[in-house]
Amino acid sequence: MKKSKIAGIGFNVPNNVVTNHDLEDMMDTTDEWIKTRSGIEERRWVEPGTANSDLALPACIEAIQKAGITPNEIDIIIVGTVSSDYNFPGMAPIIQQKLGIANHVPAYDISAACSAFIYLLEMGDQYIKSGKYKNVLLVGSDLMSTIIDRSPEGRATGVLFGDGSGAVVLQESQDDSQILSTHLFADGKGVEHLGAKAPGSIFNPLRIDKKIVADRDHLPYQNGREVFKNAVTRMPEAINVALEHNHLNIEDVSLVIAHQANKRILETCAKRMNLPMEKMFVNIHKYGNTTAATIPIAICEALEENKFSKGDYIILTAFGAGYTWASAAIKW
């Protein structure tokens, strides 16, 4: 059977840095309050007029170049996002157009929130293994600053999120480098604890109106206690599934790259896995929670910091709205 690998990877974040101090008056909060509860010190927010596809485009170009191909060699584009340029169509066809791809390749989005990148990996991995496609472009990108409440009323959630984009190109592996396995999970019982309802078809006849806005149903809602409790349970479970599937021990792993939602979640997961924190990559202090983009951004930065190298085992894991959660084992 064919094996797939990450042949090229890139990321992009806005130039506009928003520190905790910048939010103190806006959201009636303090730097200490934010850092204590989340570990976040700053995040990046796009300037008005920047679309999600605009932010994603440089990440895509970097990944394509590193894979040693041109945009017209891409066979399929799949985007994971909860903040697409439009309600519909999806963002993938927009990226196809902005990349100047002349071929009518398939392009579509998925909505798996913070777990989206690993969901994308599973789909791309299967396309390569089956031989259907040779070059698969996967994009995890979100502009959370465009959907959060920036007022004191939205403080609990609003301080957590930033904007970012990451992209990878999957190709067939000709050596030992490969995506070893992916493992996806969901539990719809958690849907009410994390998400944004509007615009949605549950609102009839209008998907969004003055009452929906007044009721704040168009803004992200999070039951922090429930999300924390589930995240620190499900991500270690998913990591163990990946380890057992590949007959690995946690000691065999050079680095765990988890979704960057909250530093306390990362610390709790590491403790439950008996994993030293130096093996749990952390960059949430710089970017906040960029949703679908956190893992590809973290992979890029971990590579730049020589946290792992060719031949090393790394584990990815994520937890997000849905609830959805996932893990992946990779031999780099």
C-alpha cells in the first residue's frame, strides 16, 4: 500500500499583534487574569478588510513551494475552517482561484473546529494511499477575531482567540517518513457546550435577525468547565489510541503537538500522560487559540526550533466543538 507524508508545510499569521494589555479596556480585563487562566500573552488579529483566504494564501504558497511542485500540480484542496470568507460557498474554491490553478480540481471545506487539521490529515492520507491523488493541499485557517465578542460581556471567550493559517501538501512517501495512523472521534452530546448557533437553519424563517443578534446566538459560546474536563480526558485517550495502534510507548515520541487552546489543558494532559513538558509543544502564549490553524503553525515552529527531525515520532492531538477530537502518529 502507498504511504503518505507531509512533503511541504507553511503558516501565516497577521502582522497585527494584540497584547493582553490592549484588551484591558476593550474587555474590562487584566493581563494577569488572562495569563493565569489561559497562558496567553498576545495574539494576532487581522486588519479590517482581510479575508480568511487572504491570510491562508501565503501559507498555501509556502507549502506548495516546499513540496517542490507548482500550484497547477495540486490535485485537490480541502480546507478546515469555521470562519470562511462567506457563509457559502466554501473557502477552498476561493483558494483554488487565488492560487491561479487552471485545472478544475475538487475543492471543499469541512467544519470540525479545533480538530479540523487532523480530520483533514485523515482524508488526505486516504486519497494518497488509494492512489486517487498525488498532491493534496490541506489548509487549516481561521479568523476568530471576526466572530468573537470584543466587549466586556464576551471577555471569557474573546480573550482566547487569535487569527492564523497553516497548510500542508501531502504526497506519496518514498522512504520511512509517513503518516502512520489517524484516529477521529466525535460525541454530539457536547454540541451545546461549545459553538455558535447563528446563522443557522435552526432559526426559521431567517437564519439571522435582530432577535438572534440581541440574544447573542451569533457569537461563540463556551462552557469552559465542561470543555476543560472533556479536553483533558479525550486528548490523552486519543494519544494512547495512536500509541497502541503503532506499538509505541510515550518514551518513543520526540514531541506531542496538541491543539493550542489553553496552557492549563496542555499541562494537565502532559501530567496525565507522564510526559515532561519539554516534550509538549507550547506556543499559545504567542498566538492564542487559532482553531484549525494551531497544529500546522505549531509543527512549523517546532521544526524551526529543532524539536524533532527526520526519523522521529511525533503525535498530534486535538479537541474541539462538536465535540470532536482526534490524534495522529507521524514518523517524520
